[in-house]
Amino acid sequence: MGEKGIVQRRVELVALAAGLAVLVLLGWRFGVADLGAALARVTPSYLVVYLLFGSAARLGYAVRWRLVARTVAAPPPLARFIAARLAGDATGFLLPTGRISGDPVRIGLLYADGASGSEASAGVAVDRIIEVISNMLCAVAYVTVFSLAHTGAAGRPTVVLLLTSCLLLAALAIPLQMLRRGKRPLEPLCNVMEPRGARWAAWAGALQRTEAHVLRFFRSHPAVFLQGLVISLIIEGLIIGEYHCLLSAFGLAVDLPTLLMTMVASGMARAIPTPAGLGALEGAQVTVLAAATGQPSVGFVIGLVLRLHETLWTGVGLLAFAQRGTDWPRLRAVLSLHGSAP
């Protein structure tokens, strides 16, 4: 292992220790009695409805992705998209590089189905752009609803979060406007990469081909983009139902504004890569419930229940990955960008 690898391993160990410390501290502060009580009052019927909502939401992810991919190339069957999305989400949850680390897996699985590397990359890139836009729009709406409903809890942190979400949404509009006008946002990066050798030139070529597909999408398929946003909003509605039924199954009753803020906090915690994210989910929920109801102990239980939720769907994703029947040489090729077809 080289010096860079040693440093990276040390950073990961420090992050793991920090995450475990947060989790242990929360457990020591609030105990596990409330969790035991929540487990004792589980309602199976709510769990069944929770699984139905969750399955429908993940089907929605695959439908939106396939809708976008159809504009680039002839896509494989929907079942392949469902498995690839589940596998990508599971990978993103487990790897230290965060959720975006699942996107190369999604690209690789489509590449293994016969799509070119640039076509698969463009489909995933556009799908991710649509998802990010919808997530930001919903986050702004959710934080606003929470602030209006809990005026006493809408202090400076809530205002900062709202302004940050608005600024990020505005910043995302810049490259989108460039794409709509046919300009290349990645052109400066490719110009820097090309003279640095054959490997960097291969990366630059892959980026250019992918960017060309993305440009064509935003210039020629605005209706599909809008359809993708509508599907994203439907998915958000399904996730609200999923979270409500999950918490209700454990007898954890929260009002709608607090539920929406719980979803925002959960999304922010997932943005923290593994292993540093360990404890972040629980800490975020403690903060939300302390602000909304003055019951941080309930937030800790909610965080643990959501941890079970994340673990369940990660397991489903890993199972889908294992059953995918992937052509591993082709997958490794696209992940290294050596096998991307034009």
C-alpha cells in the first residue's frame, strides 16, 4: 500500500471512530429503553404498507431513469433498471465516496447490457441532474413548511439551511442554462486533461462523448425533462407515505411538517460518506425533534428506525447486485473508463 493509500486508510479510520463516538454518546445520553418500547409496539400492517410505498418509490426511480435513457439509446427492459438502481444505491451507501459512488455502478451495469459507455453515462448523468433539482425544490418547500408550522423552532439554523438550499439551486441553474444553449460546461476541464497523457486524454474523450449526449438531451427533449421532474415529485409523495408508515409502525407519531423536516435531515445525513455518516443520521433526527417538539430522545429512536430502513434497502440492493449476472470484465472496463465505446 502506497503512502496515499495509508493516508486514506487513516482518514477513514478517524471518520469511523468519530461516527461511532457520536452514536455511543447518543446511546449513553438517551439509552435504549425507548427503542425497546418502539420495537414492542410494532404494527405489522403499517410495515406492509411501508414496504409497498418503498417499492413503488424505487420503481419510480427506475421508470424515470429509463425514460431518460430512451432518449439516448434503446434501453434494456425495466427490470434491469430496477436492479441497477438498487445496486447503485446500495453501493453509494457503503462506499466512503458517498451516494455518487453508486452512479459508476449504474453506468457499468447498463454498459454490461450493451449500451456504450458514453450513452450509459449520459443517461445516469441526466437522471441524477433531475433528481438533484427535485430534491432541492422539495427541500426548500419542506424547510419552509416546517418554519411556518414551528415558528419557535425556526431560528437561525433553519434560515441558513433554507438560504443554502436556494443558493445551491440557483448555482445549478448556471450549467443547466449552458446546456440548454448548447454550450459545454466541461470544456475547460477537458482542455486541461487532454495534454496530460494518454490516460487523461481517454478520460477527456469519455467526458466529451457523454457531454455531447447530455447537450442533445437538453436541447431536443425538454418535454422528457419536465416529465422526469413530475415523476420525481410523485416519488417524493411516495417517500412521504413510506416514512409516515414506517414511523407509525413503531408508534412514532409526528406531524407532517416535522415528518418533512425529518426527510430533509435524513437526506443531509446520507450526503455524509461512510463511515463518517455513522451517527450522523441519528444526530440529525435528535436535532430536528429537539427543535420541533423538545423531545430529542424521540429523535434518537427515529434515527435508529431510519437506520434499520437504510440497512433493509441496502441489503435489497446488494442482493440485486449479486443476482444481476454482470459481465465483470466489461463492468471493470467502464468503471476505469478504458472500455467506453464512442
